[in-house]
Amino acid sequence: MATNIDYNELIPNNVDLASDRRLQRALESWHPKFMQWWRARGPEYFQDNDVYLRTAISVDKNGWAHFGKLKMPDYRWGIFLAESSAEKKISFGEHKGESVWQDVPGEYRAPLRRLIVTQGDTEPASVEQQRLLAATAPSLIDMRNLFQVNVEEGRHLWAMVYLLMAHFGRDGREEAEQLLIRQSGDPDKPRILGAFNEKTPDWLAFFMFTFFTDRDGKYQLASLAESAFDPLARSAQFMLTEEAHHMYVGETGVSRVVQRACEIMNDNKTDDVRRFGGIDLPTLQKYINFHFSVSEDLFGSGQSTNAANYYTSGLKGRYQESRLKDDHQLTDEPYKVVRVENGKLITIEVSALSVVNERLRDDYIADCQRGIDRWNKIISDRGIEFSFQLPHRAFHRQIGEFADVHATPDGRIIDQGEWDRHTNDWLPSEADQEFVASLMVQVTEPGEFAAWIAPPRMGINDQPVDFEYVTL
């Protein structure tokens, strides 16, 4: 059953916000602070240009988005929860079989707030990381995709702020304020998770970020969508519909860079792609190595008491929990994990409950591999002998089991000296980054594209590729 939504409301929503005047006033008070943040730390340029954006106006699966041109500050951020089911039961943990919660149980107040704040903190962080990219957009359609990602991350922030204000009182309002005060990369008030303090200096980094890091977001949201706290589960479920577009931008963006590199190689009978303004495949592999390893760290330590407690309490499940064939309580379930022992990587069995994070990371790695396979098909279809590889899970890790070791991309443990000698062979060097930066020149003619990237196969929402996606 679709819910009627007034698109002209200041805060369009399907949570009957008008019936809770105190909450509505709190959110309306937060709104100008959010807009001040958006103007100061959102996209640096084009705030006053019309952009062809998709805006959520409904959760109905047959029409949850509206396309049209508007200025980004006029975007209706909104609060949307997937439809509720009166019969919904908790599907895992010690409360398995009980009805889902509509309010926060007192004993779980602190950990639930922590989960919501951590998720909420990633949303404005990525906007801050990407705020300068429009100045070097390789086409209008890419510029529009950047802005679409940005406004949806802003809406996801609204979704988490709603939960904080609706269910956590003064604590929630204070946390909502902090979400606008922390800043990506700030040495004094950084964002909570490390990957969201990294720079996104160029469009290749942006495409890698939206493929790898937003894919982590998919798995985090999918596990929150299993939560016994129904408002959080329903918020995450709707957010996943928008997160899919972010990953699509990343996968197709990298695909187009790969395609262009292959075209240059075949047209000029050379591997020296850089000489003709393209990004060579070995450099792309280095970017894959970096962004994959940084994104892996977002899952946290493989063996985690917090994750086990979240699972047992019913706060955060596993990816597609209902499809897994076990007791959904993990009391006696084993799970295989990789560990370092005597300088070598070995596989051992441990309690599945103790490594819920590692299970989620395994699902993520398998998903990333499917994208790698599709990129490799582009290369093989053009008769070029090269293939990308996901680096080993122990490579370039800063958190968890592998934080204190050095490993090669193929999973060999090495000493500090060998790591120092080969770092630039495996990760983007300063010279690599300078070269990629040298290609970043803005292209604003409809249907025209920078020389380092191929055009997409199709436009957006049945519009042609040469549609004026941003009005200049």
C-alpha cells in the first residue's frame, strides 16, 4: 500500500511527521543548520544551476522517484521508511521469533545509538570528500551523477537524524548536531571511520570510491535492514534502493575508463596508453588495490565482541539473514577464517558468532569479485592479455587481524624492507596521482567527454547521452 506524500512540504515524509509537532519542530530547527552545512561543505560549484535529479517522493515500488530539473539546495531531502508489516518478527539472535520493536528497548539504547550515529556520519563525510570534483567533471552526465550521489547521501543523513531525534531525545538531538560539526579529514574533529577521512581528489578515485566504499555501505545497510528495531530496518531498506545507483555509477565509471584504455591500446598498437591521454591498466590495478583494502577496513576487526553482541541482541544481522541455513543464533556454528601464524596465512575454524564482521566481509569480497570479472571481460573481449585481481584480504590493512603485518597483493607475508621497496608497485605513487590529476579537465558540452573515459551506453531515465543534464 503506497503512502500519500506532500511533495511541497519542507520535509516530505511517510512517517506522519505532522502528527508529532515536537519532533517536526526539532527537525525544522535542524534544517537551516543542515542547509548551512550543505552550502559550506557540499558541492563547491553549481549550487545555483538546474540539475536533472531523481528525487524520492514515494516508497511505492512502482514509482518511488521523480525526475526533473531543480537546484540542489531546493532538493526535498525527506524521510522515508520502507513499508511496515504488522506480522514482522525478529529473525535472529536471542529475541528470534518475537515481534520487532517500534521503540528502543532501554537496555539497547546506547549500542543502537552508536550504530545509527556511525552510519549517519558516513553520509555527510562522502559529500565533503567529493565537494570539489564538479570542477573537473569529464562530462555533464558524470557531473549530474556526482550531484545525484551527493543529494542522496544528504537524504540518508536526514534518515539517520530522524531516528536520532524521534527515538533518543536530547541525546539524539546532540548527536544530530555533531554530525554537522565533524568534518572529513579534519585533524581535530575527523569523521568516525578512517576511509571517510581519505581524500577523493580525482574522478578515478570517485569511481573507485562509489564501487568499493559505497559497496561496503550496501552490506552495512543490508545488515541494519535485518535489525529488530523496525524503524532502523525500514530506513536502511529504503536507503538501499538509492545506494544501488551509487555503486552503478562506480562500476560503469571504471568500466568506461577500462574501455577507453583498451580502445587506445588497440587503435595505436601500444601499451603506452598515457601518451595518448588514457589511464593505463596497471595504474587502474593500483587504484583497485588501494580502494579495496581501505574499504575492507570499514567492516572492523574480524573477531569482534561488539559485532557478536549486536547480533545476539538483534540489533544488526548478517547479509540476507533469512536465506542463511543455520539456527540464526550461532550458538554452536563454526566458521572458517584466515589468520597469521608463524609468518604465514592459515585457515582455521572459529565460532561463527565471534566473526560476524568477517562473514559480512566475505560476502563483500565475493560481490567485489563479480565487478572485477565484468571489468576483465571488457579487456578480454578486446583481445588484450591483462586481467585485474582483487588483492588478498591481508594486503594494506590498518584494522583487525592484519593491521600489524605486511602482505603482498597475492597474500605473501613480507618484512618492512620489502614492503618499502615495492609500495609504489602496488599502490598509487605520487607520480601516478599527479598523472591522473593532469587528465582531470572539465568538459561541459552536452554529449562530449574527456579523452580518458568512454561515453556511457545510455543516458538517464530514457534521456539521450547528449541531454543537458546540468544547465550551465
